[in-house]
Amino acid sequence: MKFVIQRVLEASVRAGDRVTGKIGRGFLVLVGVEDSDTDEVCDRMVRKMTGLRIFEDEEGKTNLSLSQVDGELLIVSQFTLYADCRKGNRPSFVRAGGPEKAERLYRRVIEESRKSVRRVEEGSFGAEMQVSLINDGPFTVILDSRELFGTD
């Protein structure tokens, strides 16, 4: 599982002519699911993400977590995080989780996040979407379950 986490002042996602999610200060999180991902991996990733201390404290140090700044989450599925560009010019997506599993784990990320974050908004799974954001910093962090937890 991969999360691309961007610290934002605001962010929104639109599918067609409908805004499906909009937040103020917090994280925009792009979520990629791999076929080998499990519920346990998902839960560990959410705990890691929500515990990240990447907001500035009164001394300007990145020392505060999402809950300490009453931050919000916008979670968007993005299977292209598993693009393999090693051969040729057309990316392969063989490692990306199949649609049923990916949607189930994407929904789990949202539900687990709601246990500790006051406001969690979401994209539209499987849809063409347009994402807008004002990146704060810019500050972007990538969490990869394989690197963090040694999962296969």
C-alpha cells in the first residue's frame, strides 16, 4: 500500500461536475492498493499517517500531528501509484490491486481514518477526478508499506 501525503491549506476533488470532497487545513492523501495488501497493512498505514508530526509548532518545528492541529483528511484512490515504468514508455500496472480488493481497502482507509480524525472527505473510487490543492510548504511525504513494514 502506498500513501502520498500532502500537507495542505485546502484541497478538493471533483468527479464530473460534482465536488465529492473538500477540506481545509490537513492532508490530501493519494492511496494506492497492491494485490498483496491486507486489512492489517491498511490499519498500520492509517495509524502511521494519522500520527505523522508534520505540522509546525509555535517554534516553527515540524512537531505537531493532524489531531493536534484539528486537521482534516481528503482521501483519493490512485492506482497509478503502482505504475512500473522500467520497460518501454507505457507504464504497467500489474502490481496494482484489482478493483474489488482496491475499493474494499480504500473504504477501510476512510473508515479507519474516521476513528481518529474529525473530518474525512473522499474522492470517487474508479472515477476520472480532478484534484485541486494548495500545498502547504510544500510538504509531501510518501509512505510505502513495503518499506515501512517489510510487507510483500
